[in-house]
Amino acid sequence: MAQALMQDLKFTVRMLRKNLGSTVVAVAIIALGTGAVSTIFSVANAIVLRPLPGVTTPSELAIIERTQPTGGSLSASYPYYKHIAANSRTMQIAAWSMIQLTMSTGGEGVSALGNIVSGNYFDVLAVRPAIGRFFSADETSVPNAHPVVVVSHAFWERQLSGDSSTVGKTILVNGSRYTLVGVAPEHFSGIYPVLRTDVWAPLMMQAQLRARGSLDNAGSAWLELFGRIAPSSSRSEARVEIAALSKQFATAPTSAEPTALARFTSANLYPASGLPVDAAQAVAGFFGVLLALAGLVLLIASVNVATMLLARSVVRRREIAVRLALGAARGRLVRQLLTESVTLFLLGGAAGTLIAVWGTRLLGRIDLPVDVPIALDLAPDLRALTVTMIVALLTGIGFGLAPALQASRLDFATTLRGDTSGGGRIRSRLRSSLIVGQVALSLVLLSASGLFVRALDRGRRIDPGFDVNNVATTALNVGTAGYNDARARTFYRELAARLAAMPGVSAVGYARVLPLSMNNTGVDISIDEYAPPGKSPGADFSVLIDDIDEGYLAVTRMPVVAGRNIRATDDSTAPRVAIVNRAFADHFWTGRDPIGRTFHLNRNTVTVVGVVPDSKFSKLNAAPEPFMYLPIAQHFDAGTNLLVRTAGDPANIFAAIRREIRALDPQLPAPTLTTLRQATSVSLLPQRVAVAVTGVLGLLGLLLAAVGLYGVLAFSAAQRAAEIGIRLALGALRTDVVRLVVGEGMRLVGIGMAAGLALSLLATQALKPFLFGVSPLDPVTFVVIGATLASVALFASYLPARRAASADPASSLRRG
């Protein structure tokens, strides 16, 4: 068997070298298809599929999310973590929370994303330090007693020059002295490796580093949990146990949880995919759509090559007839032809990996408008390369089998006598079917691309309810530099005053969360005269909130339509107040004036003092929902977002903002400034990526379909040279020949477009979540795409038609 395979391979190499031109073309076409699949798979693999780097047996890990029967998830409090960690017999459970830190070795501080972690965090992940050690038991058991940190390998090289002597020395973290005890292994970046985590500190240092929440407060849900399932237990057993422990904690008579949290009586386990559960599911779905579209390009490319193989079998029919006449078995002949096909596709797959390397580099340069450091290595790894070659192998077999079987059905006696068969009707029907399939797949691909373009255009036209133009913004957190609340309030007040006095600045404001930035905050409130569905009056329900100062509405140009704006005097000593949007007022006080009405938040009575129009906050395509703005001074936090409205391009004021911040405190990290338009553009990120990717895929599909149609018609015209010569000799006009060949091509295109339209009407339903209200059956898209495809097909049909019509009748008859 091995010897026969080697003979097939040797013969294949000779045939490919003999037909070097067509071989190069076929490999290039396959490379485009496999490269598209490999590029998209590599990105999906890097974000959601790749095992956690530096972690031992990551398949044994599971993310723990606390849930309620009606849906929704909740982070964990420290008492809840202690309860399930102490009582679980199926899992070893660890806790952590993300924090923003300022690191310094004595000079200017640098911002760093950090984690505060439970003492068993590194043990559960089965990670070993590259240098030094991780946290000892005494450092993770006594609150605020042991200021120690571990840094990432990248931070150690970037900020500490890779000097091993820095381990054991002091480093400033949020303005306090911490001892650096270890360096994490290379490439390790925590449970979410997509985020560039640089520092780990013990959970016991929470009070100093986080400044919010409490270890003993069961009502403060701020921890993320994960665990390693014991070898003796299954994932389903662990899920049942954690759910039971969660219910036990929430419903125990001695539970210290507030009513709002106690409804989370269960828990679920999810694979540790490198992203938060909800984000991982959304990203996986999005890349699933893109991967399916890339698969269409591969199918179109494969159909193209199958058509070439079919045409080559016609050219080689005498060779095949001789081999059959000499006694070659049909199965042996099919195996030889299939070996040639598979070799072509494997060569194309190898070339496709090079395209994937180049494509992932381009995608890696996309500037993501997010406020956390991203660490993405999109380059194809061994898994991506293996998948690419397997896909190439399978497509080589799948699309090489039909031409091989067709070629082996040759009547060798007839062929050797006259060699005038021309390929036969069956072969012609197969070529026609391949072209119909190509056109149909191209229409599906182009329709998806067109819908994404329409969705992006629609998203850009949606009025968010505030003015995103001419606003500079940056995230600030002076608490990470050791500021207490009083000092932080003074800093922000002085910074706003300095910036407001600058020429060209019309307004300065602060907000805890930027709208449309993929961040949102919800709280539970109650209203005495309002009963949530299925509950009694005064019961808790959730609404979205943001904390703002008196300048925010002026910066965003959101008018107050009733009542008043937040004032500087609405501070911690003043009565609690709020501004609500129109949806809030209409929902809870339908037909009544909301000004002066009250609700309850965290045991405080809050009075509504103003109403603003509805605006988009969490999603661009979300319907208006109840929303309220609270004075930032009454709910102060050292982390906030600065917004500055300017008369011109906001980028022109970036240097001035950095200068004023440095003038107030030169030790603060240099802020990362952007515009509000850029910051809010993250809401359109999936559509922007989809338009770029599907645009390229659509053009590839259209090009391949046009090349395939041209090739089939050119080959068909060449096979019919004698017939065309007779027609011309008998007086047919050259326009009649053009009409004949073009008509043949457009007939196939028409059938393909009809089939493609039917497929598109079904396939594009999967795009509905990304279309911002654009219908998957959008007539404008299908009309434009159909006209484009028909025009390209007409041009591809005309070229071989014109060539056939310009042939000399006498020469055509002699060749025939």
C-alpha cells in the first residue's frame, strides 16, 4: 500500500510540474479559500478557544456564576465564596477581582491592570512562578498585614528591565510600599488572558487597594469565582453541588445577605474560555457567523478547482483511455486522480496558512476602543494550522472525488478510435452544476456583506440622544495613586476649573461610566406607589444608573426638559437627589409630574429633581429603558471619566489635558485620551469588523465566481469550436455567436441566483442580532447585490463569447 502511494505521489508531482501554470492557479485559488477560514479561525481561537496559557490542564477548570431562577447572574461576595469553598467536595475554588493600579519604582507612575486574589489562586490554576515565589499562607489570611505582589513576566521585562534582583525589593503600588515576591511565568495573564494583567496582590489587601466593598459584607458582590474539578468528580456532579451550596447560603436563616441578593439561589458552571461567560458566548456566536462566511469562500474556491480538474480530465482523456486499455483498474485510476486533487488542496492549505499569518497581523492592528489593556496574540498556532490542513484535506477529497469518478467512466474504445467525445453530456452537466453552485454561494456571501454594510450605516445614523462630537475624554482614577476621598475630590475640582478656563473649552464634566462603552451599572430601588409585575408595592426592581456631576449634561448637550440639573451643592451633606430620563418617568409615574417624587435606594430616600430625554446607554439598538443619573458627589468614587467639550477638534487639547494633570501631580500615570466619538464607537465594533471581513470575503467570492464562470464558458466554447465554425460558415453573425455563449452563461447564472436567493433568505436570519433593525430580507440589499453579481457575470460571460465570435471559421473547422 505504501509503495502504491509513493508511486501515486511521484506521478502526481510529474503531472503538476508538467501543468505548472494551472497548478499555480489552482493552488492560489485554494490558498484564498483556506486562508480565509484559517484567518477567522485563528482569531476565534486566540480569543475564545485557546487553552489558558501557562495553566496546567485548563480543561479541568470551570467558571462559577451565581444565578437566579428567572435568569441573570451575580458576582460573589466574600462570605458566599468562603461558604462554598469550605463546603465543596467536588471542586477546589478560588476567588479574584479585577482592579486598576498605579505602579512605580520611584519615578512617574504607570497604570497597570491588577487582580486581587485568594490565597489558593495560583494553586488552583496549577501555575508555578518563573522567579521567586507566590503568596504564602500567612500573607493570605490576615487583612492588610502583608503588602506583597507578584508581577507578570511581561511587566517584569518592560518596567523592571528583566532584573532578577528586583524580586524581594520594594515597589510602590497605589502610593504604598509593597514587596515584590515573585514573577509569574511567561505568557500567563490570569483567568482572562485576553486582558493584559500585570500585577497580583492578596485578597486580604482589598481594603487598601480596592477601597470599595468589604470582605465581611454579604451584600457586596464583587468577586469572580472559578474552580478546578476534582479528578474523582464530574462536571455535572460539581454543578449540582455548587447549586445546592448556593441555595443553602441564600436561604439559611442566619444569612446576612440583603433581600435583593438572596434571590440568587443557584449557580452554574461554564468552561474557562478566556473571557467572561456572557462575552464569550456573544463573541463565539459572532465568530461563528464570520467562520461560516469564510467557509463559503472556501466552497467557492473548491468548486473553481473542481471545475479545473474536470476540464483537465477532458484534456487527459486519451491518456486515461490508454491506461484503461492497458488494464488499469478503475479504482486505481480514481485513487491516482484523487491523490492529485488532495495534493493540490494540501499545497493550497499550506499557502493559506501564510495568508492567515498576514491576515491576523492586519487584524491585530485594529485599535479597539476599550479602556482596559488588551493582550491578543492572533497568530495561527498549532491548533489553527492543524485545522487548516484538515479542512484542506477534506475539501480535496470532497471536491476531487467527483472529477475523478467522472474521468474514470471514460469509454476508452471510443476515445482511442476518434477522440472526439468532447467530454460528454454528463461531464457538461456536472460543470454547469458547479457553476450554478458557485453563483448561489457567492450571492449568499455578498448578501451577508451587504446586510452588514446596511447595518453599519443604520447604526451610524441612530441618534444616541447626546452629542458625541468635539468631546475629549479619558478615564482617571487617582485612588490608585493613594488619594483618599477628600484629596481626590479636591484634585478633580481643581482639574475641572483649570480645563474650563482654557481657550476653546465650553464645558467640563465627569461621569462614572461613559455611555455606549460596553459598561453599565444597575441598582435595585423601590417606589412606594409602584408594584413590579407579580410583586407587591414597594418591592425591589433593577434600573440602570450613572453618576455624573453638574457639567456632564452641558458636555453631552442633553437638555433638562423638566426640573433642574444636578448642582455642585448636591454633595454628601445634601438631601439625596436624582435626574431621571423620560422612560423612567413615564413607566413609574404615568401621566403624573415626576418632579418631587421619591424612591428608595440603599435605605436612602431619593428625590427626583429633573427629567432629561431618553438616550442610548448600554446598546445602540436597545429600546428606551428607565435610567437615572445620580450626583457623583453623593456617590463618590476616585475612579471616573473626564469629559471636555471643545470648539474644534478635541484631539488638539489632548496635550493640554496631560499638561494640567501633570501640573497637579507629576507622579500620576499619563492618561490615555480619546474622543467621545471613538469611545462610543465600541458599540458598532462587531459591525465594523464584520463589514471589513465580509467585504474582503465578498470580493473574493465574487472574483472566484467570475473566474470560474469565465473558465467554464471559455472551455465550453473551445470544445464547441467546430460547431461555432460551421455556424459562422453558414452565415451566422458574430453577434449571434456572442448571444449564444453569453446566453449559456447567463442561464447558469440565473439558475444560480435563484438558488442563492432561496439560500440567502434562510441563511441571513442568523445575522439578525447584528443588524440594528435592518431586515435580513432587506430588499435594497438583495436588489443591489443581485444587480452587481449579474453585471459581473455578464462581463465574465462576454469575454469568452467575444473570443469565440472572433475566431476564423476555417481554422475552427480544421481544429474540429
